[in-house]
Amino acid sequence: MLATRKLVTVFSILAAGMIVAPVYALKVTELAAASHGYPGLCDINGKKLADGEFRQWVENNRLHVVITYKFSAGEVYEEHSQFRQEPRADPGKMVLERIETWKVAARVRCGFSGWNRHRTHQPRS
Amino acid sequence: MDFLAGIATAHISQDHKDVSKRIKIEPGRTFAGFGFSLALSNLRKRLLHGEQVQLKAVGFSDFPTLGPQVVTVTISHGGLDRMKMSGRSVKGDRFIIHSEIPFIANFFVNVPDTKVWLTNPAPAGFLRWEGPIVLPNDPLIRVDLLSGTKSGPAESAGG
């Protein structure tokens, strides 16, 4: 079984290497700015599971995005991200580049099966 | 995920272990989570004209071993939809994020498409997201721009 998996992995990597077409860095056409909202998280049938808060602002030339979900049982899930959306080598081109993401402030334990994970990685300052 | 260092880390609480892996980040074209909504906003015009764009996505998978992986995704415009959220009927462009899983791996893992809706008409902003929570076989969830007690499915608006 292990040997089979290794073979599958090797062939998968080879296959992936052959089908990937070259794509250049994403150009920024729509600059993002400060924003604040209250999204909702629900299951695929539309039943609400958590209340969210979305915050986005620009600080030190970086776009900061923080999304927080509070579940009914008190659990909190938080996603922190920072993006660079500034000119790079070519001043005429803006590049959207994600520089870090994921910081969870509290343990996540959601009320449906299959999800019992939390991330604790602290992004570098 | 630290995109500068190229390291993705997750803690699996049910197994009491950390999973950390060095991943290959291609600056400016590798995204995860909400990053795809921002990327879509910048690709919107191209996608509405029928173009398909390939980017890289960082996700977590339990195949071949549990951990973070970078996969190629193809992004396309799926159509104009109307949906109910927070007691309102709103319209949005549906964009499909399809993972390009190698043929052989398809026998072992099924990665559902992630769908992102941006507001229509422009300016395009986030409207809805649907996809698996973390792992490909996790339950599908939905995130709506407007929070309400009941959220309705997206239906074609014929656009």
C-alpha cells in the first residue's frame, strides 16, 4: 500500500509538472482600501453557524485583512492576512502578493463533524 | 502560512500533532483563503471575457500524507447568479476555482470546486464563498456578505 502511494505521488508530480502553464504575477487593477463588514458563515444548506466580522485596512503599505467568526458555542476562528499591493520592479505594474496569512487566536472546535482542528502559527512581524 | 518564508503549519488537535512543511511560493500568484477573493477582483474583467487563468493555491490535504500542499487551480467565470441572503435578493458573478489534480491522484482524492461570487454590477466586491472547510473531504460551508438567519442557494440569473 505504501509503495503504491509512493508511486502515485511520483507520477502525480510528473503529471503536474507537464500540465502547468507559465503564469505571471497578478497585476493589481483594483486597489483595496479600508472596509468593514459583518459576514455570516453557514452550512451548505444555508443554516447559520457563526457570526463574522470583516476588517480591512492599509497600514505601512500593506493591506491587512482580519476575518473573525464567532460560533454559537463560543468558539472563535480568526484569519489574519497581509498583502503587498504596491509597484514592484516595473513602476507601471502593481502586483498583488500575499505575504502571510493564518493566525488563529483561539481554539476552533466547530459544531459539525469532520472539523476539529485549529492553527496556532504566529506570523512573523 | 508564512508566504515570505514559504512555510505552512497546521495543528491537528484530534491527533495532538503539528504539521509543518516548506512550500514553494510563487510571489504574486500563490494565494489561500480570502486572498482568492482579492485576486478575483483583479482578474474579473479578464474572466468575464471568457479567459481562464491559472494560479497556485495553498491548501491542506490528507493525500498522500496529511499536510499543506500547493496545487495549480484554474479560475473561470461560471455565470451570473441571483441569491437570497439576509432577506434580500442579490446578484453576483460566480467564479469557479478548480483544482488541477493529476489524473492518477483523482482515484484517491476528490477536491470539490470552490465558488466565489462577486457583486454585480461593478465595482466588484465579495458577495459569497462556498467550499470545503479545510480538507477536500470536509463538509462544504458558505460565507455570505450579509449575515442572516437563512441563506438561499444561488440560482442562474440568465446573465
